[in-house]
Amino acid sequence: MSGILAGKRILVTGVLTEQSIAFQTAKVAQNEGAEVVLTGFGRLSLVERIARRLPKPAPVIELDVTNKEQLEGLGDKVREHVDGLEGVVHSIAFGPQGAFNFLEAEWEDVATAVEVSAYSLKSLTTACLPLMPRGGSVVGLTFDAQYAWPKYDWMGVAKAALESTSRYLARDLGARNVRCNLVSAGPVKSMAAKSIPGFEELADVWNNRAPIGWDLADPEPPGRGVVALLSDFFPKTTGEVVHVDGGVHMMGA
Ligand code: NAP
């Protein structure tokens, strides 16, 4: 099989619906020659049903990224399907409703958002390290944490933590030939996005300011960006954030 991921085995977290950035990543990765293993959280039968819509069947492993036992057992579960990995995709975020009210939020809600959305990049990556003895590429998804967006509130703080976590992983894993990068995606109408109160207001910025346009209903562009970073075409790029946002990040007022 040819393609920019030919011969690569990739673990993809975060598939929930066809609108998931992770689903599009898995689809493009398979079309580019990768062997894909998925993880699902909670609603496994739903994830398995969605997985059947991929170009090729992909096994689904249960993983709650905050569950120590599941993280410890992840390597063995992955080895039931492939005997190593060249890439890992972190496409996971969650913030309780309370985290979307900046001044009123309680620490418990903030802590959950940071644990699930940022610390988990470290947990997932270290759980997968034994599967990548010759190195590999870890790619996560952020929403540009340079700015104080409408409504995003403590999820924005969690994304700032994710971006920093990615840089520290890049620093500490470079010697093992493991790269760690993020795609900073524009807004997409996924399940995670629908649970953000006021998502429409946040997303409206993209209707007016994306110089090459942006389609809120199309999660494929960020998925293609993730696949590019998984490939050998970014061999010396690590600790980087690549914007796949229609160009909004560089527009002035
Ligand atoms: P999505 O389809 O809802 O995917 C989010 C995934 O995270 C879901 O599969 C969710 O599972 C999973 N998850 C939540 N808690 C978890 C846990 N404890 N352990 C394991 N998995 C867990 O939404 P998405 O938009 O594609 O989001 C993927 C990534 O892209 C996230 O990091 C998100 O912040 C980022 N991103 C999204 C946008 C956007 O506008 N959509 C923009 C920029 C960046 P459950 O739903 O079953 O809990």
C-alpha cells in the first residue's frame, strides 16, 4: 500500500462520531496506508459502530485517559492488534459545564478540564512509549490558547496547559526520537463543540475572518494536518503548533 503513512501503525484516540476530528484523522491515515487502532471512552458500542464507517475495519480498545489501570494495560491491549506503534493521536478534551464560566468556576471543574484535556497528553504518551522503541510521532489537537476567546474560559486555560505539555514532552522525548506536535484547529461542530455553551458565538469569528474560508461542518482539514505531522514529512519538527484554521490566527483586528 502506498501513501505517506505506508507501513505505519497509528493509535487514534477520540473517535465518537463522523464529525470527530479523530474519525477524519483515522480515515485519512488509512487512505495514506496506515494500520489504525482506535481507543474509545465509555460508549464503546457507539465507537465500534462509527469505526465500521472507516475505509477499513479498525479494532477499538477501551481507554479512559484518567484511569491508571487502563493506561497501564494499554500496551498489552494494543499488542493484541499490532506489535508496535509509529504514531499516537491525542484527540481528547472535556470540560464540565462549570468550567465555561470563568469567574464562577470551582477548582474541581477546572481540575477535571486540565486533567482530561492537558495532563492526559503526558499520560497517553508515556503509556505508549514502550510501543515506540525506535521513536515515533505524537500529535494532539488544540484550540489556539494565545487568546481569551468568548465562552471558552477554563478550557482555554486547559489548552494553554496542553500546548505547554506538548513542548515539555518534545524536550524530554527528543532523545528517544519521539516528536510531539499539535494541530491548532478552527472550530468544528463535533460533540465536544456542541457541549460548549455559546459555541456559535465563538465560532462566528471564523465566518468573517478566515482569509481562505472555513467550514464548521468539515473536520477533515484538521485531520489531514494531523496525518501530515504523523508522516515522515516533518522529520525535524517537534514542540510545534501547526495552525489548521483557515488563517484566522494571523489576522489583525
Ligand atoms: P469529539 O468528537 O467530541 O471528541 C472528543 C473525544 O474526547 C470524545 O471521543 C470524548 O469521548 C473523548 N474523551 C472525553 N473524556 C475522555 C476521557 N476521560 N478519556 C478518553 N477520552 C475522552 O470532539 P472533537 O471536536 O473531535 O475533539 C477532539 C479534539 O480536538 C479535542 O482535543 C478538542 O478540544 C480539539 N479541538 C476541537 C475543536 C472543535 O471546534 N471541535 C477545535 C479545536 C480543537 P466522550 O464524548 O464519549 O466523552
